[in-house]
Amino acid sequence: METIFDLRDVSYTYMRRFEALKDVTLSFRSGEQAAILGANGSGKSTLLSILNALTYPSSGEFYAFGNLVKEELFDTLEDNEFNRFFRKRVGFLFQNPDIQLFSSTVFDEISFGPLQLELPPDEVRQRTEDVIAMLGIENLRDRAPHMLSGGEKKKVCIASILSTNPDVLLLDEPTGGLDPRSQVWLVRLIQDLAKSGKTVITATHDLDIVEQISTRAIVVGEDHMIKADADCACVMADQDLLMSANLVHRHIHRHGKVLHEHLHAHSKGHDHVHSDVS
């Protein structure tokens, strides 16, 4: 399979003082489903931002589709072939939908991406209609995005990405702020996209969804370094690793003479360990 992203000893520092990533070496292949796990502030969103060429390494090198990524390649004042190629192949879902939405109607929001690809008007309209139908958001098409609920906004953001038909989807905390029904819907959508051959890379601390949407898990520690890169099942079974990365924590309470110890995750489910106290 084609190597689409290659990070070589990448570090990133905000304002030359605050470290967000340190010595990250990773590669991603076409068709992979990978989860980037880490506590808030670990740097997983920064890593995803680098993969989307929104942020550039302070040191080290980042290659996308075999090209060394440099800021001048994505200067908005410069129109170049690689910029167009990259933006056509990669779609990015921001953690906060309000950052992503700007059009006056949902229909205009979803059609914006295909318009930038300079497609014929009929094809733009057809792509927009197809995505609206696929996601079941016909009732939203004429509404203003900023007036929608959080879950509706996220669906529109996803639709605006899918309308460009990218090969790679980068999702930053996609289940954040979603109700349980919308979370189930999103997980199924991600599974369907994976089955269709899309590359899906998801940054999350929601451990409930990891094994449902990914086969590979990458753990970013609170020291902003990669702590693990392995099969999802192996990573999720390593409780010491998850605790060290502050993805789960121990909680102990007493019922009579029985001491209950739970491993609490940043998600809905809990693992339970019970021990008797004399």
C-alpha cells in the first residue's frame, strides 16, 4: 500500500516555548484506519493538524504523498499544483464545528468544496444532493448552519468534507458533543467509509469507539511523545499504558467490607476490578 504520510523526528513548539509534540516518527498507509489517542493537551490535535498541513513542524520533516511539506506550498496567496492535489485528497473535520461552518445555508456549505475543485455546475449540484441524501439531512438543506444543534452542525461538516470525495479523512474528536444516537450514526458512517477504501485517521480520547473505527492505535503521552503504536486490541488491553497516558484512572470506593476498584476512562464505559477487604 502507498505511504501517504511520513513524519520523521517531528517536534512542534508553540511560541518557541510550549512543547506540543516531541520526536514523533510515524508513517500512515493508504486505506488504514488509525486512532491517535491521548489526554487533552497531549498533542494529538496538533499531530492531526500537521497531517492536514495546517501546522508545520518546528523541527523534523513531514512528507505527504512523497512530497516534503513546506509552508510556502500552502501559502493561500500562491496557487500551485501540489496544494490543489493535497486539498482534493485530504478532508479534515475540526473538533469545533463552528470553526468550519461559514456559508448562509447548509446546501451552500456542502457545495463549497466541489466548487473549489472547479467542477461543472451540474456535477457540483449532484454531489451536494447525493451527500445530503446519504447522510439523511434533507430537512437541513435550506437552514443556516449557525442555527443548527451541535449534532446537526457536525453532520453538515462531515457532509462538506464528503462532497469533495477525499481519499483521506482526518477526524479530530468526532464524537465530541454528540448525543448517543448521533455517536452510533457516526461510528457506522466511519465504518462504511473504511469499507469503501478510505483512509481514516481519528484523534480521540473516547476509548469506547476506538476498536469500532480503527485497527491501529497510536498513544501520545503527556510528555508529547509517542508511547505506543500497535494493534488496537493490544493497546486497549494494556491498562498500565492507558493509565500512564492519563486515558484511564483508578477510582476506589467501599461497599461494606468490599472494596471496589474501577478503571474509569474518558468515555461512557468503565472496567471494573473488585477486591475484598477483611
